[in-house]
Amino acid sequence: LVVPTAAAGGTDTTARLFAEELGKAMKQSFVVDNRPGASGIIGTDYVAKSPPDGYRLLFGYAAPIVMNPALFKKLPYDPVKDFAPIAQVGLGGNVLLVKKDLPVNTVQEFVAYAKERPDKLSYCSWGNGSGGHLAMESLKKQAGLQLAHVPYKTTMGCTQDLKVGQVDAGFGDASSTIEPIKAGRIKALAYSGATRLPQLPNVPTMTQAGYSFTNYSWYGFFVPANTPPAIVNQLNEVINRIQQDPAVAKRLTELNLADRPLTTPAEFAATIRKDLQDWNVLVKSIGVTLD
């Protein structure tokens, strides 16, 4: 099970949960193989060029599949032609965070504070073109803000420097930030998902806070194109069954995956086609491009 991110982040944690459950269900070992780098391109391309025999799966996330095509002039893989989607895992967003001593408690207060200090505040993300980068650039464009972007290699690095006050703001994945938020080490202002997080019921969505954001994230399983349909369908059935297990469902909710659409391979493929269009529109509107 190839994961195109470093170990210990939200993607890796979720992948390891499924690897364990897939091993139990299919009575064979599923080994997590972390291949991070280049906004998910390295690990994703590795699976694209693997044999279509069902023994090497990609546990992907939205960025390499539906965001990178809008950001990069050229990719080594085609997100539609080179993969067979298996099943979607979850639907959600990221949390807008600020350091604990920034004197703001709402998105509106943050916008007003930042407007009074153009180019004085910084925000972190887990890399150029990442979901955190694009979400903040969307807010910047809508609100007319000038913030300095500090790209990190991982979500953990971004969150850690937020906790110690090295940067002022940033979007972070909920799975690794719920505890420090509740402990008061960082403040949560909004959530970029479609509905509020059950763990943070008092934190509004970005849209509820007055800054529309409708481009959502997800995880999903893929195999190389031309993998036999029987293998794809078998994996789909097992993965959807795992998602409905009460113990797994509880853990997925804790990992910011309370919204879990159970998709067929065809339905997941349709989601991907729609998201490719939606992220392309957003990227063009905020003017972000990468080499």
C-alpha cells in the first residue's frame, strides 16, 4: 500500500488503519510503503507505472490526483488514464489555525487584524500547491490580504511551528490538530469542509464564516490502469465493508473522516472528474502555478 506522504501525518495514519484491516479481511499482509516528495507526485507516479496485478495499491489523497493537474504544467502521470479508482475514503477539509497569542478568535477578526498589517503576518502550509496553500490563497484573494507563505515539507512541521509561534497562521489537518486545539496550544477559527467537525462543534465552516470554500479533500484507493475489474470490484467491496465496521468508523471519525460516502469505482471516478474541473477553476482564480 503506497502512501505518497511521509510517515506520521494524517494520510499515513489513515492508510495504516486500512492496511491492518485489509490484512485481516483478505488474510494476507498489506505493507505500507511511504514514498513522499514533490507534492505527492513521486509515490503516485510509482504506482501509475507499476504492474496492474492488484498487488500494489495507492492510498492517495486529493492533491496529487485532482489538484496537481491544475498546478503543474506537466505531470509524469495522467490522473484519469493511468489509474483505476477503487473506493473513496472520507470527505472533508482542513482547519484554519492561528498561534495562541494572536489576538483574534474569528475569521472576521483575523481578516481585520491582517489587513491592518499587510505583509507582516506569515502562514505555513505543507508545501507549494498543497491543500493548505490553496485554501489560504483563496481566503487571501476573497478578503484582500497580504500574507507571507512559508512552505514546509510536512503537515507536522507546519503545525509544530504554529504551536511554538514561529508562524502566525495556517491550515492544518484536523487529525493532528484536534488535541493541541483543545489544549489551547493553537486556536481554530474555521474549517474548510462542507459541515462542522463533530470534534469542534463551535468552529464554523469557512462558508459559514463568510468566505466561500467548496473544494473538499478526500482519501482514496487506486490501482494502475488495466488492473482486472474483478480485482477492483473485490477491493471496493472489502474497503466499503471495512468503513462500515463500528470500531473502524469510530476511529475514522476521530481522524476527521466523519463524512464517509461509500462509492462504487464508477462513482469515485465521477467524483474525480468533477473535482478536476473544480480545482482547475479555483487554481486559475487565485493565479497559483508551479513548475
